[in-house]
Amino acid sequence: MIPFHRPAIGDAERRAVVAALDSGWLSMGPRVRDFEDAFGTAVRAQEAVAVSSATAGLTIALEGRKRVAVPTYTFAACGAAVLHAGAKLVLVDVGEDYLIADVPDRCDAVMPVHFAGRRARVEWGGRLVVEDAAHCVPGPLGGDVAVYSFYATKPLTTGEGGMIVTHSPEIADRARIMRLHGMSAGAWDRYAGGSWRYSVEAAGWKANMTDPAAAMGMVQLLRQGELLAARTRIAAQYDAAFVDTPVQVPPTSESWHLYVVRVPDRDRVADALAARGIGTSVHFIPLHLHPYYQSLGWRPGDFPVAERLYAESLSLPIWPGMTEGQVAEVAEAVLGALGVPA
Ligand SMILES: *Cc1c(COP(=O)(O)O)cnc(C)c1O
């Protein structure tokens, strides 16, 4: 059995979480503050605001936008965030590189998705750019705002979690209020400052991070060099195994969060690997092919490039603890399913 993913959690994460539990402060407190400072420094952003998920972070970052362009080739979170923010969703097709290619003039915001850790264009002529950076932790901030995910399968995990980063103190201050009930100060500030006072300034969300989660995130951040090196080694081994075969390997990635190949008969390959106990996944079923988005009027055929990529794409296991033997076994199973002689 080779699972699609296994998180890289070790003794250092365990010790950090236990220390957070023993501190007596379980909600958002000093460890969240420290993690924000360290993460902001790592992505070279002036401001970092920890949240409960990237989905919540995207929703908060899009407040007040009217029309937001989102590539259809992405995860459900992106479409839902636009709609929860009260904006109109404008789905667009992607290029052959899986990245957002064009944005209609009428959009006042753009959400480039750095698919599989490849940088999408972030210059969109004066419109607010909110990057979905879920796949390129902890790459640098490129647009106005970037939102990272620390979901269990992501390169840096806190179980569930996310981070909004920006150079703008105004955007960051608003995010700090909106992640916690629209309140002017969090419980830790009130506790540390010895005051019970707060004022509610908006109908905010409940989307803060917790201290035990931040403690795990801090350790994962410090381990990014080691974890990325492991994923890079696996990608190189796959690349070598697929040379001169019908398997089209991905171009390079900043994070190697995913290793997405293009194969002629994706479903047959996925089934063959499943039959051998090898987990795979497909990133992504384009948004406009889901029932909910079809109920909003989109139809199959609307975004031909995304549909073609979707039909051929398969994500292979690429988690830091994989052995050379396991990577070889996955590659051999893919080639076997395609009838390529070993
Ligand atoms: C994982 C992911 C998200 C959502 O992240 P959460 O932290 O689970 O909300 C958003 N966009 C993309 C591209 C993702 O892969």
C-alpha cells in the first residue's frame, strides 16, 4: 500500500503542540503571533494574519469586491470564497500550463491560482490581485494579497489553517478584525492588556487560528528546507523514470506540492494503480463541471482547455517520507498501465 499522502509530522511537532496545550492558552494567543511573524518574514511580506483555512482567508481578503475572475481549473474553495464575499464569480479558462490566462475588463479583482506550485501571472493592470498560494508554501508574496493553506495535505500543515499575507497594513488590520467576530481586539490582547473592553465593528467571521495549531506550523515552517528537498528528490526520480514514455511530466515547481502527469488514458491508469494499492488523485475537476456551478448557468464545453487538461491529469504520490523503492513502484505501475515495456 502506498497512500496518496502522508503528513510529515515528527517529534518536534509533537513536543511543540504539547507545550502549547500545557501553556493553558488554547485559542489564539502568543504562538499565533509568533507564527505570523515568522511566516511573514519567510514570504517577505510586511503583514501576516493567521486564519482557520485558506478558504476563510480568501473570503476575508475579497471583502467589498464586485466581480472576481477565478480560473475554472481550481478547488471548490475559490468559487465559494467569491460567493461568500458577496461578489460575482467570473470563471475563466486556463492556458496549457494550467494557469489563469486572461481576465475580462469588467472584473475588479483577480484570483490567480499557483497550480502545483507554479507561479501564475500576478500583474493585472490595477485590479486587486488575491493570490491563491495554497500550493506554493512558503513562496514569496507576488500580488496585493496572498492566501496560503495549511490543510493536512499541503507542504506546511497545521491540520487545518491558513495565512493571509500582504504589504498593506489596511488590508491586514481589516483581516484581523474580520477573522474574529468583527472585534477590535482578540482575547489574548485583552487578557495581556488586562482589559475586558472590545468593540464590534462588523459582522465578522469566526476564522482565527489556535495556538496549538500555530505551534505545529512554526515547526513545519522551520522544516521547509528539509521537506522541500525530499519532495524535489521524488520529482526528479519520477522525471527520470518517465523519459521517452507517453507520460508527460510537469514543468518545474517551487514547492512540489503536487506531481501532476498527463497521460493518454487517465481513468485506466488511476484504476490500475488503485488495484495495486497505490493512491492517486485528480487536481482538479474544473469548477464549471460541478452540479452547483451548472445550476448557475455554466455548461460543459465552456472552457475547453481546462476540460482537456482535466481529462489527462493524474496526481501521483509525492510526500516527504516516500522511499526510492516506493517511487519506483509507482512509476512502474503507471508505465505498466500504459503498456510501456519496463
Ligand atoms: C487546499 C486548497 C484550498 C483550500 O485550502 P483550505 O485551507 O483547505 O481552505 C484552496 N485552493 C487550492 C488551490 C487548494 O489546493
